[in-house]
Amino acid sequence: MRQWKKRMLSVMMGVALLIGTGTVFADEFNGDAVSGSIEVFCGGRRVELTHAVFEDNQELYFPLREILNACGIPDDMITYENGVVGLYIWSPVLAAMPDKADHAAAFLTVGQPDVVFPLDQEEGNVNYNGGIRTTTHPTLLIGDTTYVSLGTLIRIRQFDVNKEWYYNGAAVRDRLRLQLLADLKIVRYRADGTFDVLLSPVPKTTEENRYLPSAYYEEGERVLIAGGAEMDAYGHHYDEVNGYIHPIDPIKRILVDDGGQVIAVVPVENQYHEALNASGNGSIGGGISWQQYAESGGGVIGLVGADGSIVKCDEIIHDTVVDELGSRMVCVYYLPVEWTVK
């Protein structure tokens, strides 16, 4: 039995487990209060949530329907039947294709830590683990409200297809991002007044500021701006949650060259399993240091997609979970094309 099932039984009150479906329901929930305040924005507008964000097993949970409605997805594009939540999310990429529907479908099963995208199952597309993309934490139904993890929102945001389609008159092959929930932004404030942007829209830069670090973060945001050697020295800290690598206190990283110009940016969301690993079938690739990456002017770090996206892989040994992890190669940073500047 997966660890997340054990965890849910320990924290839920009034649980009813429906045998055969794996669905878990609860009238009440003993999740932890969130340290620091959370703000959600969509299209630059602050969203006033009526259902509180909470934290469980090192992960934040959000009321799904409220967030989707705030991002312009109406109730008739959200379905629920027998523990399965169906989402039909508008995509600007699909909307530009005359022979495609203007939305992508995603399905979540309450009590399961997966997102199923039917487009994954189409002939010619990469079949990600049978069309299932894993998350570290399950979808929850508490009362009549569906809650999803931050990782699930990242999974939806990161959704891409891997087949040849025509987009803006040109053939596109491999990892075409559908830009689902592209305007969604989630901010977590700390007691000292600083904050982390947990989910970030891609910044809009100009030729004048493209290589300036200030174009990629906000005043008060926690950020590490450093060259390769300092980036390596800062390190990274991960735990294992429900069988997957989960970042501990991640920070936005801006890698700069000797002249202070931006080479690449790794926002917080691109340090989570859901961004790093397309299917959850395990990490692959070989690693080089940030310093080597900086000196190569871009170079290859571990896994490189056909569109130029990069996954940085390192050898990790984390003291607190060494008995479980041992020493193995894991991917720790995802640098998609839109965040690879130079």
C-alpha cells in the first residue's frame, strides 16, 4: 500500500473508503494550518478564496473549483461523477488550431495521486505511464469541496503534448506546451515579510531587460542570484514524500554569468517532482555542476528535450532519509525553453 494511503487514514476524521474505487471522502480534515499567508492571483487579479488553503504532509492544498472559476473556467466545464473530477481547461495553443477543440481535458480521481490527460492516450503521442501523470499527493474531497495539491496545479500547468501538430502555420514536434492555467500565480508570505512565488506565470521581458536579473523577480521575493560556483555551494535540500523527491524550502534561482547577465531561471515550481518528471517512472540522466553549466554557456545538463528544455540531474544523498534514498541519481531542476535565457 502506498504511503499516501497510510497518511490519509491517520489525518482524516469520518473517513469512508469505497472499496474497489480507491476513493476517499471526509466530512472533516485535520490538516495543518499554513505557516505564513497564501495569496492566489489569476490574470493579475487577487482571488479571495472562501475555502481555506491548508497544509498536509509537506504540501499545500487548494480548493479546486474556486481557483478554476477565478481563472475563467465556468462550472459547466467542471464535472464530478463517482469520485472522478473532470476538468476542461481552455488552451490558447489549442484555440489557435482550427482542427482542434479549444480546451484540454484532465481527470482527477479523489484519493488518487494522479492526473489523467486523454491527449496522452492519442495515437502518436508519448504514452506517459498509460496516460497517467503522477503527483506526490492525492486529490481530496472534504465535505462537498474538492482540494488539489500544489503539485497537481503544477502538473496541469506543465502539461504538454509530444506529437506533430501544426501551430501558427508551422509543424511542431515534441513537447508543445498547451499553456493551461498560464495566468495562475500563487504566493506564500513569510513572517519576515519576504515571499516565495510558488507558481509563476512566465515573465514578459523586452530586449532591454531580457538579461537583467531584476526582470525575473519581484521586490521582497526570495531569490538566489549567483554564478555557477555560488549556486553549487548553496546546494539544494530534498525529502522523499510518498515515494517521490520533494523539495524542502526551495528558492527561485537565477544563474548569471561573470558579467551579471542572466543565463537561466529556475522558479520554485520547476523544482517539484511534477515539473521534473513527465510520467513519474523514475529519474534519468547524468549531472554536471552549475559551474560547468555556466561555463558552457548553456550546455547539456542531464536530460535535454527536443525543444531545448533541460533537466538538471545530480547525485543526492539526504542525511534524514539516507536509509530510504541511499545514493541515486535524481533530477532537481527543470529549465524549460521559456526560462532558459542565454
